[in-house]
Amino acid sequence: MARARCEQCHRPQDHCLCNLIPRLDSRTRVLILQHPSEANHALNTARLAALGLSNAQRVVGEVFEDLAHWLDVPGYQARLLFPGEEATALGPQRKDDTPTLLVVPDGTWRKARKLLHLNPRLAALPKVTLENAPTSRYRLRKAPGPGALSTLEAITHALQTLEPDRCFEALLRPFDALIEGQITAMGEETFRRNHS
């Protein structure tokens, strides 16, 4: 028999994270394009980001037929959070700048690149990258390289960079609890043996 799940955070009912999820406003609008293979993943940080931000939307798919509808938001300038040679470093926004629509692909690097390949309009967006990224708190997964962050961590750091006068740290509370819960479930010894 399947365990009862919370309808909002999709965690098992006895491990619901909803009381830790903030509801933060931001000038920046966030659009998370999630690869379908990530949607039901136990450590789905994109869902936590979308739940924690009032100005965020998560869309699941591979080919986004309505991409223009989501990208052409009046009063916003779309930018794709994706590293590469042509990406520029994200920096603070001034009050008189056009607000950013931060588009964030969610999936493994291979699947994120596939989303760009399958959606040329997405690949054509100006790309931005994070500078001075903090060390990932995602202690359950080996990072593919320095500066690699979970989707939630990347969004949090990007928002903190764009809007330095605000604090987005509360977005990471359910993430930290999620990681600690997973470590507790596997046992400290197993965690040290496999992830240290």
C-alpha cells in the first residue's frame, strides 16, 4: 500500500515540508521548465522553489508549445540561467531596470541541454550564469563540478544576486530539512560511507 502523500509538497505525509516552505515575493519572475523525469523525484527542489516564491511558475515537459506565452510577459526581460561561453554574469538589478524573467531549466545537465535543443526559442534567450556560487548544501549527490548547485540553490543565489536588498535564505529551509531527513533515513554510517 502506498504511503499517503501531501498534495502540495508531494512528500510522504509524515515527512511533509509545508510548514517550512516560505511564501516570498520577488521583483524577479521565475519560470522553471522541468524535465518530466524530475517531476516525481524524491528530492524535487524545483517544486520547493515554485511553492516558496509567489512570483514563480513550474512547468513540466520536454517540448513547450506555449513557450512564447510564458516568455513574452509584459514588463519583463527573459534571461536563461544556463552556463556557457556566451553567458554573462548575473548582477544586481537597479530599481529602474526592466525586471528579469529568470528561466531555469530543471534536470540533469544532459536533460537540461536536451530541453534547449528541443526548444530553439529557449536556446535563443540571452544566457546568464552565477558568479561566486556558494558550496552546495546538497550533500547526498556528488556535484558534477565546482559551483554546481541544485535548482533551488541556484534560484536562491540568483535572486539574492539580482535583489541584494532582500533575503531569500528562507527558501533553503525545506531543502535543508529534506536533506537531513534523507540522511537520517539512510543512517549516519551509510551516509558517511557513500557520500563523504
